[in-house]
Amino acid sequence: MTNLIFYCFAAMTLAGALLTVTRRNLVHAALSLILSLLGVAGLFLTAKAEFLFAAQILLYVGAVMILFLFVIFLVNVESEQQVRPFSRQWPLAIATLLAILLAGAALFRQGLPLPAPPPRAASAAGNTEQVADVLFYQYALPFEAASLLLLVAILGAVLMTRRRDAALLDAESEETSA
Amino acid sequence: MIPINDLFTILPALVLSIFACALLLMRLEEAGLNVGFALAGEALTALALWRQSSYAGLAGFLGSVILDPFGIFLNAACWLAAVFTILVCAHSLAHENEQTGDFLGLVLLAQAGMTLVVSGVEIVTVFVGLETAALSFYILTGFYRARPESNEAALKYFLLGALSTGLLLYGFSLLYGLTGSTRFAAIAARLEGRDPQDPVLLLALVTLLAGLFFKVAAAPFHMWAPDAYQGAPTPVSAFLATASKVASFALLLRLCAGPLAASRSAWEPLVVAAALLSLTIGNFAALTQQSVKRLLAYSSVAHGGYILLGLVAGNRTGFEGMILYLLIYSIMTAGAFLLLASFEKDDLGQFRGLLYRQPWVAVAMLVFLVSLAGLPPTAGFFPKYQIFLSLIQTRHYVYALIGALYVAVSLYYYFRIAREMILEPETPLADVPSPMGWRAAVGVASILTLALGINPQPALDWARGALR
Amino acid sequence: MSTGHYLGVSLLLLCIGLGGMLLRRNLIIILMSLELILNAVNLNLVAFSQHWNHVTGQVFGIFVITVAVAEAAVGLALLIALYRNRGALLADEIRLLKW
Amino acid sequence: MVTLLLLPLVGVLLQIVVPRRNSTLAWYAALATSFCTLLLPLSWAASTLPGDINLPWIPAVGASFALQMDGAALLFSILTGLVFFLAILASPGKPATFYALHLVMLAAAYGFFLAGDALLLFLCFEAVLIPMYFLIGVWGSQNRQQAAFRFVLYTVLGSVALLLGILTLYLAHGSATGNFTFALAPLTQTALPWRGFAFTAIVLGFAVKVPMLPLHSWLPLAHTEAPTSGSVILAAILLKMGTYGLFRMAVPLLGGEAWSASATNVLLWLSAAAILYGGFAALGQTDAKRLVAYSSISHLGFCTLGLFSQNSAALSGSLLQQINHGISTSLLFFLVGFLYERRGTRDLAQFGGLAKPMPRLSLVFGIAMLGSAGLPLLNGFVGEFTILRGVFAVHPAVASFSLLGIILAAAYLLVLFQKTMLGPVTLEANRTLPDLRLREWLIVLPLLGWSIWIGISPGGHFRLLDASVAAVVKPMLAGGRP
Amino acid sequence: MDLSTSFWLIPFYPLVSAALIGILRRGAALLAPLSVGLGFLHALAVYFLPRPARLEHRLGEWIPGASFGFLFDDLSGLLVLLVTGIGLLIHLYSLGYMGGKETFARYFGSLNLFVFFMLLLVMADNLLLLFAGWEGVGLASYLLIGFDYEKPAANQAANKAFLYNRAGDAGFLAGLFLLFAQFGTVEFAGLSNLEASPGLAAAGLLLALGASGKSAQFPLFVWLPDAMVGPTPVSALIHAATMVTAGVYLFARLAPLYSVIPEVGLVVAAFGAVTALIAATIALVDHDIKRILAYSTISQLGLMFLACGVGAPEAAMFHVATHAFFKALLFLCAGNIIHALAGEQDIRYMGGLRQSMPWTYRLMGVGALGLAGFPGLAGFFSKEAILHAAEGYPLLLALGLLVSFLTACYSARLIWRVFWGEQQQPGHDLHGWELHTLWPLAAGVIVVGYFGHLSSGPWWLLAASVFLALAGLYLGREMRVFEPLQTLFARKWFIDEIYRALWLRTIGYRGSALVAGVDEQRVGGVAGVAGLGTSLLSWVSAWVDRYLVDGLVKAIMLITQGLSYPFRLAQTGGVLQYALFALGALAASMVYLWAKQGEIR
């Protein structure tokens, strides 16, 4: 049963991903990506990572994808569909990808399974508690640092999307005309 | 409650982020005030670093970061680059009608991220720090958002940077998966008993190296660098070419000398290939450039090649050479880029007749160029010397010879700039503006370059101490 | 399911993500591909977390998601800035800087 | 001795504070500085040599700031001080940068000649490069860019080889004895593995600077394009760095090595070939400076001939000949420079009959030429004679071959003299040229005086040099391979 | 300090005078003759007052292995007397001859310099110092030949003289080095009592080469006739009486050395004889009065070499002394004639001057008779001594006799052509210094023969020489040379041409047109001296330097620059392509590691 669920989610993930990178229509691609991300979220669930599952759904599907869709609608979707969707280097690209895939798969085949971990008593606490425990104890520093990261991201988003002040623009156009 | 000791270990990052936040919040209009404030922050950071240096070996946050001379040394290199950038940026930004406050905030945040990378010994910490710095750099690169070049540079840098982040993360995830820990020491300990040629380890290693080569702009992962350096605001180019590279090399060194040390036979050929390719591509592509920024960008790729050769040698001399190289590279490359910051355009022709117009500017540039070429009596000589020495010590004669030959090639393009400076201009060019901060940065950088060339002992001692 | 299965899916996902980067010209799709790559990483982490029977990997995954969000935000912002200047979002047409 | 290196640098600082437009003041400052530095070695020559100095410099790698003074170093320091002083004297009215460059080179040259540490020596060797590049590149004549660049390119290629050689010695010495040091004496006088390789690399490195035969093609160009003071310094000091470097670093390596005979054979024949080649090429020149430049190649052939003869008499002779060449060639370059100042050309066809309007200049020119051609009782003869006498005892064939160079020297110098000074005055512009002025007299007289002094009484010089040579030769003869 | 111990001062009188003239640039007319005169008086005193056989004085060290050591014995004394004595006369003569020229100072300065170097040469106590004088006289000769420096011909002749001398000097130096290498010394005192050895023979030959350069012997004699463009008193002093005899002096000085290597002596003698013959034949047909005398000088020097070669340096020295008198006399008379005829030197345009210049005629007649070996005059005795010395070598003796005959012939021809026959141009006797300085010389020609050791040769030799001299004098007046020989002699045995051909063959080049071009453009006057081959070589090496070596450097630079473009063009600007590159590298590394990993397993 778990197998079946796993394969379903895996198929969903990969199909969504494939569709994402092959669709002409940006909106379709974005929706496929949502599909894929949901698949990944499902896989998280099968691996008993409930907290991450929730985060995936909330953050990704809820926030990131909305952002994507917003941008897609901001830019001119129609004109984007007229042009050639794929780059001319596709033969080389596919060869490269195949090489990475094959070499990666071969290395995994040889290297797996990983050595068994030292036996540990299953924690009584639920997943979320465990995560919180580890996050705030062992990973306190990155957690704090992540705030910096987000600060930078917000700052960047604001800075990059902000239109330049009208006054400045005027001054500049005067300069250039003069 | 986090113990005060732990906070002490990240004191520079704390200081920097506090000052960054303050800068962002205060929104001072006066550029000079912003610069002064940022410099005050840097001064405090320097103080923090200096205080930290007497607590070598102190680990914080359960072994997430460590205070070791190595980290402090490279942090100092980043610090120098940041200070130079702060000194110079105001004038360039004013020229483009951009906010200094936001810019400086980002610079400080980037530096804060890098301090975590340099002194971090735990994957997640390092990664978050790296990403903080990287995001800041993307934004800084695209800071002149009305300029298409700046946009383009930022976007290319972002796309390839994100790709490299992905690869790096993939490698980190495998490394974690193999050992069940994210702390370098624990990883190294758990890998100890295992086959250093374990296939999954190899996969981790190759993706990690790919990601890191991206970050240090080693060929063939370097291609973002010339475009990014050229398109970015010049002070950012300086910062990017130096601090970012120093931090990434710090990580590379910590990995290669730590968890991956046992797998040397696997990664050595890759590093050799990257080093030689960097030397070749960097030097040859720089030969005929017309844009000085791009020329310096390619030259910085080539310098990356030399530093990697130190890793190839892999003995103490080699490591000393590498970090010494990083320090001195930061000074001279930052100096050269920052000197460029005052120029309206960056093509070679701008330098024509500089010696007659502004002799001291020309002399400073010359000092940087000579140092970049690695000729004594400038600072650039000794790190190259150390690297060659280490290669000879470890019997890598061929690499030493190749490196030496490329010194001659590099001479050609550095001297193209010098040559322009002494040509008489056909049409008189205006003097480049020389604001105070710029003068200070360029002056200090050139004097340091010269002084460390004549007496490299302090730097050498420091580097030697950093590896104890 | 064994860790290997997860790793396999992850590898495939990685390759598809990389493929998106190499094949597509539209910058938005390329950004989406980057998300795929980061998801592949997360799959790895979760699988290993399960393997080692602790949650460290999941915590790592949280950070990866954070980073992914931050990258997406910054990336899209850069795209918008570019779009304002150029009016197009084709990867191989932004070629002012070359050689 | 540290003062000797510091004084010029103080002078550089002076040049920095001199008001930008006041070139006369800058000139005076430079003159005063260089004169003061000249006084130091002169005072040592008059009293006693100062003791060695050994300060820690980069203890991390075993490099020290070691200066050592012996006879050879003293003579070369005096030559350096004198030539720089005169070169500055010959170039009034230049911007402060010009003088600053000279003073930087001056410090580096002193450092090079006094260095007792291979790394310091290398550093100083390199340090003259950039100032000279600018000197040629900025103040040179039409083709200066190419000349300056080629100068740098060749020299740097050479110094890469030199560095390789030094490193080899350093490592070989370090691993053999456990003492990683750059001090010259242990590096060059210990029997080490890899010595042959180091010798080759070092010779290659210095041979570019000398220049020895196949590596010479930068020289005529650089000489021709450089300003007068540049040519003078190039010929009198920079080329000497090559030969002096060979003496300090390459020659001692020959001691007790099985390969030394074949290596020196090759080098001796190369030197002989350089003597003839330079001579023939000089004969074919139409540009006065180019002619003198080729004559330099020929003369330096004698110097290297003496260096590689492994004969102490010839070694002393070679060192003396290096000084001689410094005197005579700088004199010739100064004179050609004076002509150039007056007429704006160095084309031999533009001159002729100058003895008429400027008899004194032509007299000095004649003496300089004869000194260079090796007329007895002038300086050139003493050096060439001592070298050839020494080489004759060891390699008669090479020496006889080189003797032809003496004939050639007379030929091309006579041609130079005849085409400039003799014959009818063919051009109106030449008819009214002024004769030597006071400043020019001040420049030529010390050199003339020294030239005649060496020519008549070289004993004192030889005594100074012999001690240095003995210091090199004694361990060389004793140092058999273990 | 009495006169004889201060003998070493003698050379310094003229040196001081030269220096003073150089600095003051005036007073030359007084200083120069005075200094030489002082030297002469001093030398007289030293020579004739009682003194040890060998006076020595060491002034100080020069080059290690040689010092400023002076030596005065009979041999050098004789030459010191000759140099100062004849030098004094010629200085005085020059006062008249050079009168009115602005360049008095330079002339007398050079002349004094010459006397100094010549005295240095003959008074040196070692070969090296001798060599210094040797080169010095070459220099002075160069200065004086090229005295009229505005005349290109003078410059070329000066260069030629200097370079041919240098060629010989190179040999001299090589010989010196050989001696140094073998015996460790070049002091004359150390060079006696030697053992014969191949090395010694080689050294002897090389020194002889040097001597033949200075003394204008075959094969290096071609410079001397050209040197006649110099002022006539210079020709008299340097190119007849003193400098050219330096070679002979060298042999005399090194007699102990040569005595142990007689085979080298024979070579020298043979060359001397050949030179004597060639030069005499040329003198027989030349038309330039000074060149005739020059060839005659070469011829006489050949005889002296012959004597030296057969081991009779004292005979050679005797001839040096007598020759100095009559040749100086002849030259000075020729100078008077040239002066009187306003520069005319071609004897075909002279004739019948015995009426208009009676005193000159008489004086020159005495000189010519002396040269021809007229019995009872100086030349007769010295030539007799030489022939006597060559007695044991029939071939050399025959050549010697032939040369004596020819000498008489051309002497008679000279006098006949100039003073007899139709008067072509009016002339007049000169007065003052230019005439009166000749008397002592003429007197010398008459008496000096008796001071030498009189010949004690067999009667037939005496008779033969008397007969040949008289016959030559008689026949020589209207002599016509057989036509093909005439051409041969007039073209100087084609020696200049042979030199050219030889030089050319050495480099295998025969395009005469180009050679001429090269000759004209590149080296001018040198061509005649160092040969066209040299000039061509010089041109070639300059060309090689400019195009081949430089070209190579340029090519390397261009190729390197060209290599830049592939690397630059790879950077197309497309971000996808950048990613492809990077991922391609990643793929390659993965495949590499996979393959390598498989190997290990």
C-alpha cells in the first residue's frame, strides 16, 4: 500500500516536473509545477516528515507559486507564447543530462544501500516537536541567520521592483537631453 | 537562552547585521553619514575580529561556528575588501542617483553572511550564510536597475548562482545522508572508517566541487564572472571579485582539508583540471580584452587557477600560499577595480595618457598591475612564489612550469593597460574625479600592495599562524 | 520504501530541473526549474532523515525551503526589473555582455 | 649600508613633496640625493669596507635582509652611484616622476649589488624593471612602446627562469641540510643535487639581462628608444646586473661539478659568438645608438667569456671589464645623447664633420671610443687583456676566436667616429652646433678620469676585485662533490 | 738624480708637452720641438756618458704581470736617439711645412703623442708595455694620417691603417697570451734562455704577424701606401723613419727568443724577401712621388725582416738607422717639391727641377744614392751587412741582391724623372726650417754608415753589390718594364683585388653589384680594409637581428594573441550556454569518477 502511494506521488512529482519544463504556456507550466510540488509534499508524507509536508504546501504552493503566477500575469503572456520555446542547444543539453543521470544512477547503484544507522529508540515526541527541538537547539544559529536571509530577500525584492522616483527620472532625462 | 559565549563567536556577524538594519531603517539622505556609519560598523567589526583572535579554538552553537585563526585571517581579507568598497561606493552611487543606505546595508549583510561561511563548520550554517551573501550580491550586482548591463549581469549571476546553490545543496544533502550529521567534524569522523572512494561520496564530492567552483569562478564554471563583474556597479565588482571569492575558498579549503581530505585522489584531478583551465582561459581570454573590467575579471579567473594549484600541492606551504594569496589578491584586485570606479567608462582608451594627467593615479594602477602580474617588489609576488614553491616541493614540476609560463602571458595584458597610460592621448581626456573615499581606498590599497611586497613577513607570519 | 527509491526520484527530479535550465528559453520557466532542483535536494534530505531515523534532515529541508522562497523572490524581482528595461524574458536574448 | 638603500627612497619622497610644476627644484633634489648616495661608497673606498648586515626579513621562508660589501660590490656601487648621478645631471627639466623613477632604480641597483640573499637579489633585480619600463615607454623616442614592452617581456621571462633556479637551490639546500635559507653563500657553495638544473636556469635568467647571444634582441631596440639617461643606465647598470648576477650566483655553482666543463664550453663559445656577432652587427648599423647597443653585446661577450673561464685572473678581468663597459658605454651614450639634443637625430647620415664645430666634444668622443675599442693605457684594454689572457690559458681556441672581436671593435667604432666627427660638414645644420657646455663637461670628466685611471693604474681595482673573486673561486676549487 | 738614472724621464717630455698643448691649445710651435729636443739631449747624454749596459727603472705596476718598467741599453738607446733626433728635425721641419695652418696645436699634439708612444715602445722592459706603445703609435699614426679630417680619403686611409695594424696586433696579443700561458711572464729579462717548443714557435709566429702589421709586411702592407695622404713630415717620421721599424725592433729585442726557433725566422725572412721584391717592383712603376717612397720603405723593411729572419738583428738595426736618415731625407725633400709645386705629387708632371730647386736636388740626390746603396754612403754598408747575413741562404741572398738592384733602379728613376728632362712646372727652393733641417740628415746619410760595424763579407758579395748598385743606378734612369709585368706591378700585383676575392669566397658570395651597393651604403671606407665579406656579414647579422629574431618574437606574440579569440568567443553571452558548459563539465567529471571508481572496484 505504501509502495503504491509512493509510486503515485513519485509519478505525480516527475510528471509535473516534466510538464513544467516542456509546456509552452507559462500558466500551464506553473500549474504543472504546483502538481509536482504537491507530489513532493506527498513524498514527504510517505517519509514521515509531516512538518515539512505542511511547510511545503504552505510555503511553496501557497506563497511561491502565487508569486510566480503574479509575475506571469504581470509580464505579457501572449507574446511569450509566440516564440520558440526551446533553446537551440538541446541536443547537447540532452546528452549532458543523460550523462549526469546515467553516471549518477550508476554511482548510486554501486553505493547503495547506505550503511545501517546505529539503532536509536524512536522518539516519543511527534514530528513537529522533534523538528522544533532540533531547530531551536542544534540549528539555532542558522535559524537566526535565516532571518538575515529573508531580510535580504525582502530588501532585494523591494529594491528591484521599486520604480525609480519620478523626480529622479525627470532630472535624468533633463540631463540626457542637455 | 543562548549563552554569551555563543554570541561572542558570531560577534562580527551580529555587529554587521545590527549596523545593516540600522542603515536600512534610518534611511539617511546624506551619503557621507551613511558611509561614516557603515565605517563605524566596520570598525566595530574589526574590533570584534581582533577580540576573537585571542580566543582561538572557541566553538559556538554546538560546534556550528569556530573561532580559529584561519577564519579570522580570511575574515580580515573580506573585511578589507568591504572597507574599500564602502569607501569608494558613495561617489559612484551618487553618480547614478542611487541610495547609499540600501547599498551599504546590503554590503554589510553580505559580509555578515560571509563571516558565517568563513568561520562556519556546519553545513546548514555555512549554507545559510553563503546564501545570504549570494542574495545580497545578486541585488548589489543589479543595483543600477535602470542600466541594462546591470540587470543582465544580475540576472546571469543569479541564474548561475542559483544553479550552483542547487548543486552545492545536492552535494551537501548526500554528505549528510552518508554520515547522518551536518557538522564537519562529525562528518569527517564518520567518514573515517569508510572507503574514501565510496560512490555516493564521489557523487557528493563532484556536485560539491561543481557548486564551489561556480562560487570561486573557476573554469569551466567561471562564465558568469566576466559578465557579472563587467555589468555590476564597479564597487560591487570589486567586492564580488574579492570577498565572495575569499569566502567560497574558505569553504572549499575547510571541506578539502576536512571531510574530503581522505578522498584526495578522487578530487585532485578535478581540481587540477579546474586550475589549469582557469589559468588557460583566464589568461588567454584577458589578452585581447578592450574592457578593463572584463580584463580584470578574466585575470581574477586566472588568479583562481593559481590558488587552486596551491590546493593541488596540498602541503602546508600550499595552504599558506593559498590564504596568503587570497589576502593579497583581495587587496590588489579590490584596488584595481576600485580605481576603475572613478572612470566613466571602462574601456582601455580611458587610461590613455593617464600618467600625464594624474600621475599618482597611474602609479597606483601600475602598482596593482605589477602586483597582479606577480612581479616583485609588490605583494603579488610572494603568494605566487609560495604556490610555486609548494608545487615544487610536492614534485608537481609541470604545474609549476605552466603557472610560471602563464605569468608571462598575463604580463602582456597587464602591460597593455600600463602601455595605454603612457601613450599620449589624441584628444585630451578629462581628469577622473578623485573623491576623498576613493583616494583613501586606492591609496591604502596601493601602499599595502607595495609594503607587503617589500616586507611580506607580517602577512606571511599571520598566514602561517592561521594554519597552525 | 527504501532510501534508494527516494534518491532515484530525487535524481530524476534534479535532472529534469537541470534540463529546464538548459533547454528552456523563458526565464520564468528557468526559475521554476530551479525550484525543481531545490525540491530534489529536499527529497534527498527527507529520505536520509528517514534513513538515519532523526529529523536533522527535515530541519535542513526547512532551511532549503526558506532559501528557495528567498531565491524565488529575488529572482522574480530581478526578472521584473529586467522586463521593465527590455520588455522580453528570453534567456538567450540577454546578451549585452559577452566575449 | 642600509643608508645606501634608504637614501634614494628618501629622495623619492622628496620628489613627491616637490611642487608639481617646479622641475628645476626636483632636478636639484634628485641630484643632491644621488650625489649623497655616491659619497657613501666613495667614503668606504677611502677608508674601510663596512661589515655585513644581516637583518631578519622574511624569516618564515629563510630570507633575510642581508647586505654584504666586498671589493666587487664596492666598485659596482661606485659605478652605480656615479652613473645615476651623471644620468640625472644629464636630464634637467624633467618632471618629478622622471627623477623618482631614477631614484627607485638607484635603490634597487644598490640592493642588487650588495645583496647577500638570493631572494633580496631577485627582488631588486625585478624592481628596476618597472621604472625602466616607464623611462623607456614615456620618455623614449618614436618606437618606445614596442621597445619598453619587449624589454619587460624578455626580462620577465628571464626572471621566471631565475626564480626557478633560486627555488631549486633553496629546496635542494633545504632538503639536504635541513636549513631552508636564501643566503647566497650556502646556496651557491654547497654541493647539492640539482645543481646543474639550477645553473641552467640561473644562467638563462641572467643571460637575458646581459644579454647573451640568442637572447639579445630586446637590447638594441630598448637602447635605441630609451632617453639618454635610460640608455646610459641600461648599459652601465642594468646589463651589469646580468653579468654580476652570473658572477654571484652562477659561477660558484660550477665548482667541482662533472658537467661544468661541457657547460662552460658551450657558454664560452656562445660568448665568443656574441663578440663577433655583436661586432658585425654593429658594423652594419646606421643609427648611432643602435651601433653602440650592438657594441654592448660584443663587449659583454668578453665579460661572459671571462666569467665562464673558471680562471681567477679572467674572472677579475671580467668584473673589471664590466666596470669598464659601464664607463665607456655610458660615456658614448652620453655623447650620442648630446648630439641628439643638438640635432634631434641619431642617424649617422645626418652627421659628419662635427669635429669642426665641436672639437672638444669630438676629442672626448674619440677618447671614449678608444677606451671602448681597447686601446692600451685606457680602461677597455686592461679588462679585455686580463680576460683573454686568462681564457687563453684555458681555452686557446675560444680566446683566439674572440681576438677577432678586438679588430671588429676598432672597425665599428672607427666607422662611428668617422661618420659623426670626421669628413666635411655636409649639412648646414651641423655647421653651427655649440661645443660641450659646462654641465656636459661635468658629466664626461669623471668618466674620462676613471677610464684613464683604470687604464694606467688598474692595480687598486684588481686588488679589490681579486678578494671577491678569491671568495668565489676558493670554495669552487675546493668544493668537490661528496 | 743624475741624467742616466733619470733616463726614464725621456718619454715624458713629449707627453707633458702633448698634454700642455692639448689643454692650452697654444704654444705648440715652441713646446713641441723643445720637448723633443730635451728628450734628444737627455738621450744623448745617457747614451754616451758612462752607464751600465742595462739601465732599468720601474715606475709602478700596471696590469698584473706587467709594470711600467723602462729599459735603456744599446738597442733601445739607438732607437731613442733616432726617434728623438730625427723626430726633432722633423718637428722643426714641420714648423715651416705646416706653417700658416690653423691646426698647429692638434698637429703638434699628435706628433708629440707619437714620440711619446714610440719612446714607450722602445724603452719598455716588457712586451705588454711595448704593446701599449705599439698600439699608441698606431693611434698617433691614425690621427696624423687622418689629420686632414675633412678629406674622406684621409679618413679612409687612417681607418685602413688602424685596422690593418689592429689585425696584426690581434696576432701580437695572441702571441703575448701564448707566452704568458707558457712562461707566466712577458718581461724581456724572463724571455731569454728558453727551450724551443711548438708553443714557442707559435708565439713567435704570432708576434711576427703583429710585427708585419706594424712594419707593413706582406700580407698586411697595403695600408702604408694609402697612409701617404697624411702630411709629408708625418710620412717621413712615422711611415719611414720610426714607427714602421718597430717590427724590426721587436725582433731585435726578442732575438734570444727567436734564436731558439730558427725555422720561424726563416718564415719571417721569406716573407720579408717576398715583400721586398713585390714592393720594389711596384715602386719601379708607380707615379706618385710619396707612394714610390712608401713602397721603397716597404721594400727596405722587407730586407730588414730578411735580416732578422736569418738571425742577424744587428744588421737589421743597422739598416734601420741608416734607412731612417736617407728615407727621412727623401721624404722631406719630396715634401719640399710637393710644396713648391703646389701639391703636385705625380712624377709624370714633374721634371727638370734641378735648375729651379738646386739644393733640393742635391740633398735628394744624396738621399737617393744612400738608398740605392752607393758605395761609401750609409745604405751601402747596412745593405751589405744584411746580404752578408743572408749568405748561407742562396735563394734569400739572390732575392736580396735582386732587390738591391731594383732599389737602385727606382732611386735613379725617381731622381731622373723629377729633376732631369723637360721642366714641366716651375719650382723654387724653399728656405728656413724646410731646407735647413735637411742638412743634418744629409750629413747623417754620408757618415752614419761608418759608425756601424763595417762589413766583413766575402769580396764577391761586396763586388756584386757595388756592381748591382751602379748598374741599377745607370739602367734605372730610363728603365722600361716589360709590358705584362708593367701591368702586374702597376696594379700592385693585384693584391687588393685578391683580398676582395678572398673575403668574398669565404662567405660564398659573388654578386658584385650588390657588394658594391653594400660597400657604398653600409660601410664606406671600411670596405677596403676589413673586406667586403665583413661588411656583408655585418649587414647579414643586422638583418638577421631585425627580421629573423624580431620576427620570431613578433610571431610568438601574434600567435598568443590569436589564441585569445577561441577562449573569448566561447563566452557567447548566452546564459543557457554558460549553464551548458558548466553542467557539461559536471557531467564529464561524474563520468570520469564513475569510470575511475569502476576501475578501483
